[in-house]
Amino acid sequence: MNPSPAGLRAADFFSPTVAALISVLVNYGGTFVLVFQAAELAGLTPGQTASWVWAVSVGVGVTGAWLSFRYKEPIITAWSTPGVAFLATVMPFTPYGEVIGAYIVSALGFVVLGMSGAFEKLVRLIPGGIAAGLLAGILLQFGVNAFGGASVDPLLVIVLVIAYALLKRFTSRFAVVGILVIGLAMLILQGRIDFSTVHLSLATPVFEMPRFSLNALLGVALPLFIITLTGQYMPGMLVLRNDGFKTSANPILVTTGLGSLLMAPFGAHAFNVAAITAAICTGRDAHEDPRKRYIAGLACGVFYILVGTFGVTLATLFMVLPKAFITTLAGLALLGAIGGSLANAMADARTRETALITFLATAANVTMLGVGGAFWGLVAGLTAHLLIHGGHRTLVGGTAKS
């Protein structure tokens, strides 16, 4: 078969598309329930909830697909998961119009930050070992959960792990898609997935007039901005760097910020570059050739837009899958990313200890002042690095400094 004008063959689309499907499945099946919980606590109507699902799904799909196409890298975008967990605590006490206004202010903050270039400079200053240790710490729990589900659903987990090992031996490229198919077939045969209850209906966007107040600015917009920046953008950019992709954070911040700004009146809280689910699409399992992994970003965009078009009905379908299946699938799909980031973190003997501190502190997932473990793990690693190596000649951001 002759390659296409872009140098792509039909076979090049298979693995990235499967990686994208798993990434989207893990995103909806893993944490999207938080959106429904926050909507219920806030007293939103079914129409407003469906609009929220539509806005975040379509917005994430469009921004991720555009960035991946524009820069030819797998730039996977997502909604802010720590952000929605935070919103569940403040939305019940804040008028919905003011919440929407806070979304707009937060989105403008990301646009301004991206245009300033300050965040990209910060990302480039982080030593490679610490960046890899941070990523390994974030992903560790997903690897642990791949086997932890055996206490709840032993047969399913054991079958998936054995199938993964056998597929890795004979056809490494198709190991992840193999366990996806095997797992779904097993669940269907056991009667644990009932598609008859799913009735697709198109989502209808609901426009909410934004209102602005000092209380919402300080109590919603500012915390949402900080939580999303530290808990999503920072690890998300390091995922890209860890797998060798060099797109600047500046256009990513501007694009996702503009997307969040446009979708905010319809209920979308914040878009950002993805971290955990992105790692499924940026590594070798997505495609042997890094130049062709951007296809996963395009496919993610299509899947997100498809789910958003049908709103709550299709998103709920992903959420009825057993939790043990989602966690095992995610953990096995991320094994390569976990192993690679650990290897990178430990590669330089001189900075191994500070990378290890970053890894352990991040894996501890300590939350203080409303900020999650990724930020504090990075703080711990950078502090240790400065105390141990400060003033010495060391490699920072790819440049030798003293």
C-alpha cells in the first residue's frame, strides 16, 4: 500500500485510535462522576447538567484535535478533574450565574498567562529527573490500582493481566487493544453490561448569563485557576516533555483558555492539557513512530465531540463499566509510561536522590491548602534539589548552569 501524501498508511491509524479510545474511556469511566455529583449538589436542572457535559466534551475535543493537528504532536486536552472536585464544595453556596462568571475570569487568566510566556519558562527550568519523578509519582497509583481490583473482581483482573502478558510476548503493539476487547467480551458474556437501557438523545446547550462578584472571584475563580494550573497543566506539560515532545506551553494555554472562555456560558469549567490520560497516547504503545502519535490526539478529539453531541446519555454508558475493569485497563495501559518515567528519573546518579524524593512525595498525594499532591511533590523535589545541588554546576532545563 502506498503511503498517503502526509506519509501515513492506513495501518498507522489503528494503534493511536485505540489508545485514544482507552484514554477517553478511562477519563469518562474514572472521574467524570464528579461532574454529576457537583451538578446534583449545586441543584442544577437536567438541562443544565447535560449542557455542562456537552460543553466540556465538545470543548475538550475541539481544542485537543486542533492543537494535535497544528503541532503534529499528541496534545491531549481534558477537563480539570481537581477543579470539578473543588467546585463540588463551593457550587452549592454560590449562585450559578456567579459560578459561570468565575469560569470566565479563570479562563481569561490562562489566556493572559499563555501570552506572557512565563509558564513555559518555568517548565523549562525543571530538571529532567525531577520532571520524570513527578510523572512517575502521579501515575504510580494507577499502576497499583491495576492489581488492587483483584480483591473486588479477581477473575476479571486475573484474566486481563494474564492476557496482557501473553499479548506482550507475541504482539506487543496490540497488547492494550487486546485486553480492551477481551475485557469487554468477558463483561458482555457475564451480562454485566446492559446496552438496552441506553437511549441516545442529542444534547441541547443551555446558555447561562454570567454574573460577576468579588466573592466568586476570590472564592471560585482564583482557586480554580491555581488548582488547574498546578494539578493539570504542570504535570500535563511534563508528560509531553518526558516522551520527547517540545510544543511550547504558551499556545496550549492560550488555546485551552480561549476554549474554556467560549464554553463557560454553557457550563464548562476549565480545559487543560491532560496528564494521566495523555500518557496513554504519548508513549510507544500508541505508535512506534513518535511523529505519528498525533493521530491519537485527533482521534481523542473525535471521540470527545461524539460523546458531547449525545450529552449525558453516552457519557453515562462509559460510567456503567465496572470500576475494576477501568482501573485495571488504565493501569496496564500506563505500565510503559510508568516504567519509562522511573527509568528517566533514576538515569542520572547525581540527581537520583532528588528525583526519588519528588517521586515519593508525589505518590504520597498530600493535599494542603486545597492544592493536590503533584504540586507539593514538585515543591519537595525542587527544594531538595536546590539544597543539595544549589550553587553547583548542574543541568537545568537542558542547559548547564552554575
